Amino acid sequence: METSTAALGRPIKVGVIADQTGPLDFMGIADANVARMVIDDINGAGGLLGQQIELYLEDSETTDAAAEACATKLVSRLRSM
């Protein structure tokens, strides 16, 4: 049986991919800022289920190839932690 993140006292990891550069950066920057704000609010209120949340933010550069690379990076990074 898998041990939960809360039982181990580890933070909950959340990955977000947003278009922070490129033609849609105006939307992606807003998305990234909202993600930061929400995570900060949740952590400020004691976290999620008593655990703090760690945000891992990646820039998809408004391209499919960059978004795919970001997703692969986040999955690899968050799995290994």
C-alpha cells in the first residue's frame, strides 16, 4: 500500500504549464500569477489537508513542442522527488 504525502510530511507538488513567453504570453503570465496567488492563499491558510503546496511552474513558450517538453520535465521531476 502506498504511503500518502501527508503521512510522510512532504509538501504536495503541483505542476503548471503556462505560456509565459510567445504570442499568448499575456494569457500565460496571468495564468501563472493566478496559480502563484492561489497556492500562496492555500498555504497561508494552513495548506491542503495540512500539507504545504509547492508550485513548479514551466513556460510552454506558446509552442506545442515546448509544452510537450515541459510536461515531460514536470512528470520526471515530480516523480523523482
